[in-house]
Amino acid sequence: MRPRIAVISQQYGTLGGGEIFAREVTERIARTGKFDMHVFSRKWESECREVTFHRVPMWGVPRQLIPTAFAWMASRMARRMGFDLVHAQSRVADADVFSVHWCPHAFWTRDILKRKPRWSDRLRMRLDEGMLRGAANRVYMPVSAFQQQIFQSEYGALPGEWRVVHPGVHLEAFAPEVLQPLRAPTRAALGLPADAMVILFVGMNFESKGLETIIRAVGLLKSRHPAGRAQVLVVGKGDESRFRRIAVEAGCADAITFAGAHRDGLSRFHAAADVFAMPASFETFSMATLEAMAAGLPVVISDRMGVRDIVRNGVNGFVTDSIRPTEACASRLGELLDQQRRVSLGQAARNTVAEHGWDHVAKAVMDTYQRLLNR
């Protein structure tokens, strides 16, 4: 009989890096036929017939209690059904394998939200503590070394086995031969100048992902390199009016194009771009950066992002200092005004992510399953 694996994911396959990671990996493993894959979730988007889905009912549960109630109910359902392994893809206290997509909630509340914890925060902190309690035989797979360092700084010595497993990317969708024919028509449709260096930003949170830094950096760029044309292409949803005002203050109002939020067909925006920038204030990884690298774009990120694991300064992109973010971003974008430099770094970025396809990630997870089962 095939080993039976329970995957716990509060929202499976919906928008969000952790949810997409759960779907891409689980369904690839299921299609190999080596494991009998079951998903426990309260909401899912999938057409995979090889996976068995189990709904975790949350009717009538207050919104603030859903994360804790789901964690308790899903773990209880999975254990009662007697699976060989339980793999948590969202925050729970009881599992054998954890794909850790989150940072410690105590850190998030204190250092990112900068507020005192509420009762609902304390419940999530208890889930984190439970995840690390009595965990000598558990395997933890954080999405970045940066994220693992935060857990270490919060809790000290970590129990069990920790092994970084980065998210994957659809290499075929961002292949240069697929994108090249889309470049000219997409630029024309968006009204982007044919001779401009287009800086792509993709994100649903303009504030935390560094859009203001990019806009002010482009303002500096215009004053320092009057002959170099730079245009920011913003894909996502946020307070556009606020950031248009910032662009006016920075003296680059005519250099910002808002394309709105798009769930599908993102690759056409990568085709229109020359550079990808996301100097985020905090990000456990950044799948958007990985997609940009797969599209052959040099990337400019901050040192507060987990994807810095694979970005090499001056080789496939730049990791900027978060102490003086605007100055650092402007300096690196200035270097990328040189087309040959952009092409060289972009090719290196594509080569870097060649081993970061989703099949590679699924194999790493399957190897972990097999090692645990062999014990």
C-alpha cells in the first residue's frame, strides 16, 4: 500500500505564497503515484483528481479565532484518520513535517506591526510554541535562511531537523522565447516608451513591499541621469492616489504607470520590463522576485527579504541596504541604465533559477517524506 500523507493548508491553492506552494508541491507528488495524498482545508482551488480533499468546517467560528480553531480541528481530523505522516502547510501545533511560510507571530506583532499583542495574537503565539515543543523527530522546512534566523533569534536553539526549501517557479511560463513576442505589444498597450528602462513592481501591499522607495529612487535617478529614461510599471492593488502624490513630490509623476491587479497573465508584464525591483521592509521569501529572475530580469531587493538567499550582488541582481533604502535603490538602478549590464545580470538570473522549478521542490519534499517513513 502507498504511504498516506495528510497535508494541512487553511486555504489551499488560493492567492498567497504558502497556498500556492501547497498546491504546486502536493499535486506534483500525487501525480507520481508514490504517495496517497489527502488535503485538509477550509477552502481550496484545485482540479487535481489524484488528491483527496477533506473540508475542515469553520461555520460560526469568529474571524479572529479561525486560525486557532482550524489548526486544532484539522490536526485532530488528520490524526483520527491514521495517516503515516502529517505535513503542515499552515500554522498548526501538531504535525510531522512543517513547510514554514510564516515568521514567529511574537516577532511579527512586536517588530513588524509594532504593537502589543492582543488575545488573538497570543493564540497564534501558542501555536508557534506548540509547533516547536517536543519536536525531536519533526522536520521543519523554512522557505529561507533569513526566516530560520528569525526563529532562532526568537526561540534560541531550535529542535528537530531544519532544512531550507525555497519555493519554486514555472520556468516554462517565463522562458525568454515565450516572453519576447509579448514585449512590443505589451509596451504599446500600456503606453510605455520604447526606449525607456522599465522597472517592474509586483505586489498587493504597496507600503510594505517598497513602492515608495522605488518612486523616490527614480526621482533621484532623473536628477542624476537626465539622459536616462526610467519608467516604473506597477502591477498590483493599493492606494494609487497616495503613491501618485509621492511621485509628484519626487519629481517623477510622468514616470509611473499603474496597471492594476492581475491574477493571470503576469508574464506579459515581465516581457515589457527590463528590471524588477522590490525593496520590501520584510518578506520571508518573495515568489514575485523568483518569477522575475525566471523571466531573465536583474532584480533589486532589500536585505530584509528571504529571497536574498539566491540573489548575488552584481551577478544576477542587487541586495540593497535597508538603512538608507532610497539612496541604495537609486544607486543600483543607476548601474542598470547600462543595457549590456542589464542583459548580463538578467541572463545570470535566469541561469540561477534553473534549479528552482516546482518539480525540484516536490522532489525535495518527497525525499523528506521517505526519510521519515524509513525511520
